[in-house]
Amino acid sequence: MLLDIIILISLLALGYYFGQRAEKKHYKSIIERENQLIKLPLVALKTPPPIKQYEVNAALVTGSVVISIDFFKKFIASLKMLFGGRLTTYESLLDRARREALLRLREQAKIRNAFVVLNTRIETASISKSSGRREGSIGSIEVVAYGTAISMTNRRRNITS
């Protein structure tokens, strides 16, 4: 009995350590990539600004990510659900997933030489594990960001007016 408790506590401690380490590494990567792509704005406008002298190209760009919650955070969230209140363990999971999806969207837009991404939208879905466990238990989440990348060619349009 005592050995089982020691093993459980050891596994929780290892899960906490490696989960925190992976999360910090991911946040560091996100911050570095955000700093590189900060000049590419993502906006909710549906129509591009009028540009009369250059040919404007538009393309759909997406960024998608699936992130799983580690066992320790899931355990802590289960305990917090007993008493109510904010589930900060899930908040950081959602924050990382949203930021990663938006970064992947920006990276696709940069490949297309876009100067702005219009009509940017984010969709979130939870992927539940229901194999013999509680219904609605979150295993991982998917975040999809999409928008219209606007770029210009150097070729001038023939203006007849």
C-alpha cells in the first residue's frame, strides 16, 4: 500500500516536472516566432483596402494545431472541478494552442509574401477520450485559424479610367 502511494506521488512529480518543462519550451518557441512575424498583421476586416496601382492576390491560409493536456494538469483540473473556480491549467493549454495556430497561419502567409491576413477567424474543438472514462473528459484540443492572405505583385495594372 505504501509502495503504491510512493509510486503514484513519484509519477505525479515526474509528470509535473516534464509537463512544465515541455510547456516552457513551447512558450519560448512561440515567443521567438511571434517576434519574427510581428509585422504581419492579422485583422478581422472582410474586404481589402483599395489598391489601384498593383495587382492584388488573395489566398486562403490556415494554421492548425492539436495539443494534448498532460496527466498532471488533468489531475489538478479534476481536483479543482470538485470545488469550482477557474481552471488555469486549461487556460494555458488554450493559450498555447491559439498562439501556435496563429503563428502557423502567419508562417503560411509569409510564404505567400502577404502583407496582411484579412478576415482572420479561430475555431476551437475539444477531442474527448470516452473509452470507459467520464463523458466530456478532455484529452486534447484542436485549434484552427484561417484567413485570407493578401499580397501584391510588382506588375502594375492597366488603368484606363
